[in-house]
Amino acid sequence: MDTADPQLTTPTGREPALLAVSRSDGSPPRALVLGATGYIGGRLVPRLLAAGYRVRVLVRSPARLPAFAWGDDVEVVVGSADDRDAVDAAVDDVDVLFYLVHSMGSGADFERRDLDAAETVASAADAAGVGRIVYLGGLHPDGVELSPHLRSRVAVGDCFLAAVTPALVLQAGVVIGSGSASFEMIRHLTDVLPYMPAPKWVRNRIQPIAVRDVLHYLLAAARVRGDVNRAVDIGGPDVLRYGQMMNGYAVEAGLRQRAIAALPVLTPALASHWVNLVTPVPRSIARPLIASLQHDCVMKDHTVDDLIPRPENGLTPYREAVSLALGRIDADAVETSWQDADVSGVPSDPLPSDPEWAGRTVFTDEREVRTTASTDRVWAVVAGIGGDNGWYSSPWLWAVRGWMDRLVGGIGLARGRRSRDRVAVGDAIDFWRVEAVEPGRLLRLRAEMRVPGLAWLEMRVHPDGDGARYDQRAVFFPKGLAGRLYWLAVLPFHGAIFSGMAARITGAAESAAEHAG
């Protein structure tokens, strides 16, 4: 039965050239996806379902799956790519394995960790007799010194090609689509800066590819004949300089062409700081993206055409890909986003059920407001908090806190949110992460800003006579003396921030009810 989302954009997976090929006994093949909750994986899974595959996912946090429309339609194995027991369970009876995992972290050993995980998966796939591995790697030139992240992708691809299981390594460059980190970097740099001092790599040639074409190649790769074991480059029809990509975006967004001055002094590190300050993309993600642009990044050949036919209507031109992405953003219909990716180095511990009895020092700020607005009206405001809607109190104080976080390498307040009014566990909302949702009743956010301790913000809505009661609680577990001093430093601002927030949230609900009436 087709359980996929009927609203899928092209490719849907239902195209004849992308449909699953049944096993010899007539049963549907099984696909395993690693990285299913990521930007590409979250879009690939529903299309695999639509194509007729039975889909299994290996995920570290199954609590995030309800955020996806396909969450109830897949088999789930809990674990990570470096957990051999979990991987062994995941690869059992699998026809095609999609490896969409890549570390965007840092540290001296991230390359080793990436390779160890790939070796674990390759070994398990060999032992289980998996039919094929499909890996989405990075487009790269030959004969130059690659950035650590691009070098790691090449090493992972080589690991799969050296395995017994046939592998097809698809090497893609800059991916353009709503919610992709590369697109968001282009979008915000162009939106914010009428004149841009830029690194000299803005003159390098880039071959971007639309996310819909990446999905086409991934789906079609599962049907490639079994003896193919090789790496192939994939890209869109246009080869552009990065500066041309920015101005191509400007045209589609209705902006004036941007003046771009290439400067030789902006190193990847300095450029990533610059991107961190003027776009929502944090330095931890911007730096590997920028480092991959240090050389021309174009397809070396088109041998992929011998294995996989192009989409029926051809590959998507760059400006059309930009237009499609902007349309999805305007319609609040972004399928997946870099915003929801896990942030390296931030805490992930859940809030204890009773913080006061957690055996640790705890500071709280609690507010309660009664309102004539209905619980549905109040919940609508709560569910849409953050992003373009803001935080309903002292916007300059929130902005200052966001800038402070960006200056020390944090995620900052500008990350926004994927949807303007829908919220699910695992979603990012500015510098918070959704930890718990009970629709109509509870939204709990865990802080991902740089802070000396652990912090949560909890909002609850209760029926109260003909109206509602709104409860708001901020919880902070300080870490050492720095954490205690931090709480004391921000305490004077809590009256302006948290009391104003509670009052304006209920006020917004009452105003919405009046306008509706």
C-alpha cells in the first residue's frame, strides 16, 4: 500500500523510472536509510515509500520521527552508524542501503570517527549480503589539497567502494533547495548585503544541483545493475561563479544585483566568522561549506548518464531551483531544513520531571496568566513562537542575547524555524530545540545557546472556565560558579523578558479572538 505523502513535489518516487523493482518472489524490496532525519534523508524516505520500498531507518533519537509525516510508516532500529550491534540488526534482509551520514563537527578525530562508522556499516553490509550501498559524497577536484570535511567524504566513499557490497558513490556539490544550508547562506548574504567584500573563492567555478535532482539520482541509484561499483559526479546544467550564484538569487528574489569585491585576505576561518555574523548559518556549519569552495568544483565527466537517465524534464537550472526554493519558503512548505540538524557540543539531556528534586542546584522563573481567550487561541500563539513571530517581549534584549551567542560561536537567534505555525519534537526554534510537545497543552524547549549550564523554557495551556490559564516556566541548572553568576547577571532582566512574554502571548491570543469575532 502507498503510504507516502500525496503532496510530494517532484520527484515523487512514483515516476516509472524510479519505481522499486520487486524481488524474485514478487515481494517489495527493503531500503535502509542512515541519516533519515537529516536534510536529504527526510525527503528521500517518503519518496522511497511512494516508489514501493519497505523502508527501515537507523536513528539515534526515535523521538524525532513523529515530526515527519512518514514517521509511522517505517521500521525503526535505534542506534548509530558506529554501533555494530544496531547496524547488524538494521542491515538484515536489506536490498539497498542509503548512507547519508556525514559529520559537520570538528576536532582532531572527526575524520577517524567518520571512517570508523563507514567501516562498521560496510562490514555489516558485507556480512548480511546487502544488495547495494548508495552514498552521497562530495564533488571535488583531483590533485589538490582538500578541506578536512571534503577529504573525509572522499575517504568514506573509498571505504564503500573497497567493500564486497557493490557501491554507487554520488558526488554532489552545492545543493540548492528550500532549507539547505548552502541555499540559506546564499540567500541571507544576498538579502543582507548590498555590497559584499568576499574571499577570492567567489570567482571559483561551481556546479550547483537542485535538491530535486539529487533525490532523482538517489532513487534511481537503487535500480542500477548489481555489478556497478564506482563513484560518479552529479551536478546541475549550470556552471557558475559563486558571485554569479548570489546575483542569480538576487534576480529571482526581486533584488538589485549585488556588488561583490573579491579580497585575498579572507581565509576560510575568517569567512566563516563573517557568515556566522550576517546569516543564520552557524560557524560550525559555515566553515566546512566555505572550505569546500576553495577550488573549482565542477563535474569531471558525465559518466553518470550511462548509468542513470536524467529526469524526464531535464536537470533543473540554477535560477529555477532558486525560484522553487523561494516558493516553498513563501508557502511555509519547507520539507526539511538544516535548522533542524543536531548542533555539535550542546547538551541533549531532557528536563527532569521534577527539577526541584533533581539533586542539583536549580533556578526557576515561573509566571501564570489567566485570559478570556480559548485554549486553542493561546496554543496557536505558543505553537508559532519564535522565528518571524518573535518572542513577544523586549525584542532588543532577545536580539542582544542572540548576538552574544553568535560572537562566541553559538547558533544565535537568527536560526528561525522551519514552519511558521507547526511544531514537533526535534524542531529548532531560534536557539532552542523542541524537547516535548503535547498539542494544545505543552511546549518545552531546551536551550542550545552557549550558556554555563542547562536551560529550558516550558509553556503550558490549561482550560480555565470560559477561558484559559497560561503557565510559563524557565528552568536553569547552573554549571559551577560561572553558571550561578550568569543567572544573577540576567536576573534583573527577567521581569522585562518573562513577565512581558507571558502577558503578550495571552494578549495576542485575545486579539486574535477579537479579530476573528
